[in-house]
Amino acid sequence: MSQTDDTMIEEKKTGKERTQPATRNEEWSDERIKAFLSLEPPEGVPADYHILLKAYRGMLPEQFTRFVPFFVEAGHDINVTLESGATFLDHLAQHRRAAPYMEILESHGARRGA
């Protein structure tokens, strides 16, 4: 875990640090995608931010495209901020390969923080 803006954010495990091998060509039903909406955040992390983070880390852009409308329709805040004012879009902007995810979020009203 790393300390970011006085909030604990879990680091993504890579390579041999992974506890489970990556799987491709999985079946992603609507129910499986919607299950991310009920994830509970760790203490100090806004629930909507945590849900977006887990969905981003767990889904390919194809599934994330299906997830975001469910997220918005369920009344979640696509522009949720951390204490620093940073949005989830600000977080993605730091990642080299996040452009498809950023486009999906922006098409549903996401914007960068102050």
C-alpha cells in the first residue's frame, strides 16, 4: 500500500507478485459486472472511488464500457474526489495505457479535479 493524499490506496500487483494468474477470454455477465457496485472500500477511501479503482484494475476496456453506465445509473459519483480534490480521472492520467478507460469515463461526464 502507498500513501497518497493522506489516503491509503492499494498498489496493483504485477508479475510474480500476483496471487492468481491472469485469465483471458472470461465470460463477463451483467451480473458479474454489476457485482463491482457493491464492493466495500477500506477505511479512508471514498466508496465510489474504490469501486472505480477495482473495476479499472479488474476489467478490460470492453467490460469497463459496460460497467460505467451501470455505475452512473446506480447513482454513483463518477467525479468522486479524494481529500486533495483529485478525481479518478486524475488517477488514470498517470497511467500510460489508461487512455481507453479515460475516454469511457469522459463520455459519461467524468472530468479532472481542481
